[in-house]
Amino acid sequence: MVWRRLGLAVTVCVVAMLVAGGCVGVFSSAPPDNVAFASVTDLQQLDGRYRNRGEGAPDAQWSTFLSALIFPGDKTLAHASIAAIDVRATSATTLAVRALDAQGIVVKEAAFVRGREFELKEGRLRISTRFAVSPFIESEASDNPFIGPMTETIELGIDLRGHGKYRSSTFVAGLAYLFMPLVGGGSDQVRFERIEE
């Protein structure tokens, strides 16, 4: 009888520790020789041509294309066929962006205005900030075990060597399987090499 109670007590303690303990996760991925963002104070600092296929972490399983970040809603673009992205500041608040194929032919172009398509914050272009509550995110599977808020911020700029730089920062907090507290966050960083025009 004593052993049975002891076994029950140990089981209850283990379950209580798992529930109370929760889980904290932090992730980060970046290209080799990653350097910090340079502080952009004038849009002309971004003038240049950048390789469209980014350099991510060595173990990245997919490519990040600058064109997919700049033109996310255009499903007609074949991002892998775009060789370079040309960026020019046409005024103190406007960037003209052109996607070029391998022959230098313009595939897509658009103007982006500060205050409308991006914000200049902390020396970086903040192109997107998203807040959502999972599992109410359209792209998430219906069997998602996580419930709670999440934020994602996408920033573009240049690094201290003058190359293009992308960072996506994410933070989540909530419950997994309705009982385990979960807090996590991290960032993905990608470099877009500045190339000769």
C-alpha cells in the first residue's frame, strides 16, 4: 500500500513539474560571417544592385529571394529566375525598385514610399509587422497544438559591409496542447550581396 501511494505521489510530482516548468525556446539563423545592420539615415545609402538569391545559414533548406520579400503579393514572378534587384532613391521618401533577369531585362518595377509601404526605424526599413493569435492564422494547419499570440517583424537594410540584409524576428507565447506553457522567439537573417552594375 505504501509503495502504491509513493508511486502515485511520484507520478503526480513529475506531471506537476512538466506542467509548471513549461518550455522556452530561442532560435537564430544567419549567414557565415554575418555582420550587424548599418544605420540608414538617408535612403540614398541603399542605392545599388543586389543579388536576388540571398545567403542564409549554411544549413538552410530553402533559398530566400529578395524579390519575394519586396513583391510578396505577385504570384506571377518566377523569383528563382530573377538575377538582381536594382534600388534607387528617387526622393527623400521614395525608393524605385527593379527586378532584373540574367540578361538585365526589367521583369518588374515599382516605387515604394516611406510611410505607406515601409517605415524607417532604428536605421532599418521595417516593411512588415504582423500580430496574430494562433490557431486563428489562415496559413496554419487545423491540427496546430499551439494557442497564443505571436508577432513577426520583417526588416531590410544594409549591413556594415554595404551588402543588403534581411531579418525576420518572431516572438510567441502561449500554451501547447492546452497545458504546457511555451515561450519562444528568434530571428532569421539573410545577406544579399551588393554586385557591380
